[in-house]
Amino acid sequence: METKTQDTIAYDASSAIVLAGKAQSALSSANDFVIDSHTMFELASDDLKQVKALQKEVEEKRTSITGPLNQAVKAVNDLFRAPKDYLDKAEATLKRAMVTWTTEQERLAAIARAEAEAAARAERERLAAIEREQQEAARKAQEEAQAAAAAGDQEAAARAMIQAQAAQEQAAMAAVTANVVTAAPAVEAPAKVSGISGRMTFSAEVTELMELVKAVAAGTAPIEAIQADTKFLGAQARAFKKAGQLYPGVMAVAERSISARAA
């Protein structure tokens, strides 16, 4: 069975108008106040107490309206918290599985590329060895042809030249083939799905803070890489309770303030 609940919150806004007038009057009076004697200081103290009382009244009127509203918002948030949590967990689970699969595919692709590059490199080395062998064979055949021609054996000289030319052609073919050998692994890219996209994000993690501080001091890292802990420094200043230099490059500052209770 479906249950529907409805509620209405009513409030009187006229008090806000009255309080605004009183607050504006208090501000005007404060702006005109000149403290030049102990008597004026006491009068200012009385006005300050009245201001505090008026602040308390304003806050009470405000919370009398916002209280029920905040309770209504809390009730709505409680009503939808469970389905939201379930869906957030479902989203995180699916994304985690998809990232795991994508990462594995990238790992396999990297392995395939490395294997293909190794095979291409080995083939280039093999062809380079063939080129060197054929060039050496061509050189020897040319020397034999020259020796045969010098001895008057033209037939042997011709055969040696033919062998030299064949070896040169084999060397040239090996060199050309080596130049076109590339790594081309057949890696299947993850299929794209409509409405789903992935991205790679990068972040930094400080592993050795002192090393980073030394790098900034040496100028090898920008000063923006570190940030003063103002919360810690403020606590130190409050603990020492002394204005002036707190640490090299850090000054403790004392500021006087006034506190007051409502009249």
C-alpha cells in the first residue's frame, strides 16, 4: 500500500519587518557613537548589551521558522537515503568492475605490443645479419673476379661477378625489408558504448615531506608545492600567547576583542 503524507508550515513574517527596523536603528546608533570618556564607554556597553539581546531575539524568531523546515528536510532525506545508498553502491560496483576489465585489457595490449616490438626487432636484426653476410659475400666475389681477370681466366671472372651482383642484390633486398618491418600487434580495442565514457585522472601523493621541503628550498620544486598549516600555527600562537616572531617567517599577531551578554 502506498502512503502519501502532506504537511504545511505556516509562519508570521511581520516580526522580521519589526526586527529589521530595530536592527537598522541599532546600527545607526552604533555608527554615531563616539567614546571619549568612561561615561560614554559605559553607555556603549549598555547599547552593546541591547544589541546582543536583539541578536538573540532575531535568532529565536529565525529558528522558530527554520526549525520545522529543517525537520521536514531531514525527514525527506531520511526517506530517500536507503535507495540513494543502494544506487551509489551499485554505481561504484559496476564502475569498479569496468575499470578492472579496462585495466586488464590495457595490460594485455601492452604485453602484445612488447611482444610484437620484440619480434620486429629480432626480424630487423636477422635481416641486418643477412645484409652483412651478403655484402661480405659480394666483396669476396669481386676480389675473386679481379684475381681471375688478372690471371686471364675471363670465364671465372664472369662467374665471380655474377655471384657478386647476386649477393649485392640480396643485401639490398634485406636492407629494404628491414626498413619496413614494424610492430603491428593485433590488439582488439575495447568497444565503445553509447553514454559511457572513460577518462584517466592523475593526482599527487607526498611520500617524503622532508624531501619535498628540501627540493623547494633548493629551488628544484615550486613553493606552491607546499602550504603553511595555518590551523597548526594558529594553535601554536594561542599556546604561546605572545605577539612577535613565532617561527622564522611566521609572526604571531595579537588582536583585542570585546565580549558581551544580552541585557
